[in-house]
Amino acid sequence: MKAIILAGGLGQRLRPFTEIIPKPMLPVGESSVLEIAVLSLKTFGVTDIFVATYYRADYVQAFFGDGSNYGLNLHYSVESKPLGTCGPLSLLKEHLAEPFFMMNGDILTTLDFGKLYEFALGVNADLTVVTKNITTPFNLGKVISEGDYITTVEEKPDLEHQVVGGIYVIKPALLDLIPENTYYGIDNLIKDMLAQKMPVARYLIEDYWLDIGQVDDYQVAQEAYDEHFVHLSEGQVDE
């Protein structure tokens, strides 16, 4: 199996941490965000990983090399300009002749990638999107009213949202929709598919999942490492 990890973002919301180190290379425990993703994919049978880079691409390549230390084949694409979350696929089409994973390089998850892949192969859709239910605290009282009168007040209700999890399985036929060397996001792809009446599958997960987008999230990642990910780094890298 093959996977693409998107690791080219500037990580502006995580500054000053990302002024020198690219976001996917930020240390988490005794590992890094990207290394955890690489080892997680390996655990479920992925053998070839393409790392799509832009910002500090040299840093990423120097650390991981060809992947032989991990028992994997690691390859790199380097964007001359930012291409978004789907545009990098236009640089890798010739290597993607079978269904493949694509994931953001700032995601930590205990997702069973094997079960996801099996689901994606069996569903009638060229794109499967991992989704996650997120509860967000709402710090104000919510008013329910009819006309000029209040009927009830909900004190600080939690808001429930199903969000895109930044992990996908893509079938090769979909690559024809992605413009060459153009900034093009996964949101653009989904909207274009729906506009053309093409089915888009969702895979709702209950597994641990964290999008490291802000400084507070990075602190949570440090706490999660010992509970969920320390085993990946223990004895997994070949000396």
C-alpha cells in the first residue's frame, strides 16, 4: 500500500515553534509528528510513503532519508509554490496506480488504517473522507424564543460538529480532476465532486484523533504521546 503525507504547510498558527522547524517535524515525546504518522502507516502495511513538502523541505529529507531505517520506501515531492491539500497529487500521478492514503502531516491518530482501507475499497466512491465528531464548549447562554418571548435558555450548551479528519483514501480515477501545478484544496475537490453528482464516502471514527493546528493543541499532543504513541518509537526503527 502507498500513502501521501502532506508536510508542506508553513505552520503559521504554531509560531514561534515553526520559525525554524517545519510543523510536521515538531517533537512530540521522543518522536515527531511526522515520524508518528510514518510508523502508524507502516504498522498497517503501508510500504511506500510520499512526503509532499514545501517549507523547509531540506529539513524533512535530511531527517528521514530514503526511509530504509524505518523499513520503508520514502519518497519526496518538493513544491515550487504552495499547492494546497490536493494540488501536490498532480506531481505524483505517475506513482499512484492503486488506491492510496493521503493524510495531513499534523494529525495524530490511533485509527486502524487497515479497516479504513478495506471500507474504502468496498464503497462506491473514489474518495473516502475520515470524519470525527467534535464537541466544542459554548460559553454563553443560548436563548430559544418564539416571537417576542423567550421559551427557554440553555446555559452554555456544548456544540457538536462532524469535521473532516484530514485523512483520506483516494482511488486513481480521481486524479484526473486535480489541476496541474495549481493551488487546489480537498474542499475544492469535494465540492467539485458533489457538483458533478459523484459520491463522496465518509468514514466516521471514534479513535483518538488530534489536529495539531495551534499552540494549545501542541501541548495536548505532548500529553497524548505516552498514552497512545510511545510504543511506535520503541524498537520500530532499524539500527
